[in-house]
Amino acid sequence: VARMAGQALGMTLLMWRSEGGFDAAGLAPLRFTDKRLRKSEQAANFQRALGKITYSGPAVEFPLVPGTQDRLSWMVQRAAIAAAEPQRLAAGQRLSVFVSGARGDADVWAFRVLGAERVPTGAGKVNAIKLLREPRKPHDTRVEVWLGPQHQHMPVRVRLSSGADGDALEFVLEEVILSSS
């Protein structure tokens, strides 16, 4: 289970939850939920036995192709791939993954590796590798993600934006907790 929350002024604006397991392609989401302030929770269901993605809201379906991720699990999957094959994070490389949201949306997300940057986080400045997904159509999500090699390539900063209004949601590493188990 992975969870990510977006908060401002003490209110939770966004809560994502991804549940699943593993298969031959890596992380294998089974259910992804998206809860936004003043809106009902929506879900994407990854029906592996039937080979499709269905949704709690809209009556649309997408084929469940190998390696498909949800809007949260792709970050963990990308970190695992980067840790196993760091050469894939060389500047200029392109990385693609099929990603589903919870509101009847799914598409190939193609990232371009921009290179190394030093980024501020709540845990101090961190050396990171920046990836960028440019929107391909109107209302598409622009994704900027900075992976921290010293943090098992997990995202240390993520910025999601869409539309011409410039509104963005940003997630930033606040602290690192090391486990001895």
C-alpha cells in the first residue's frame, strides 16, 4: 500500500492510495483511489484476470497492458527501475509507462530525462535527476519529478500541473526516516 496526501492550510486537498502486489513487470496495482476536497472518492480497478482497467465513476474501460501503473505507483516503479538500471537516467533518455488515474483516464506517459539538479526539500538540498512529462493534449498533466539517487531513486520532489492557469500541485520530501528492519 502506498499513500500520498496534498495538504494546504491544514486541509487535505488530495489523497491518493494505491494497493496491489507484484508481477513479472514489477509493481502490479489492483486498486487506485483518488479523494479530493469536497468531491467523492473515485477508483480505478486493475482487473488482472480480465485484462482490463475499470472505474467506479465513468463507464469506460482500458486494456490492462503489462507494466501499467496508477498515478502513484508509477513513481515507486520508476524508482525501482532506476535503482536496477541507473544508466536509464542519463540525460536525454526517454522513458514511457502506461498510467491510469481514477477518473476514467489512462494514457502513455513519456518522460524525458533532463539531467542532474540540486533541489531544495524539507530535508535540505538534495542531488536529484529531473524527469519531465510534457502534456500531449488539452487538460493533460505536465509532470516534473526529481528522483533522489541517495534515497533509492524515490521522488524527492514532484510537481503536477495542467491547463493554462498555471495551477500546480507540488509534493516535496520533508524528512527521511531510516528503518533498521
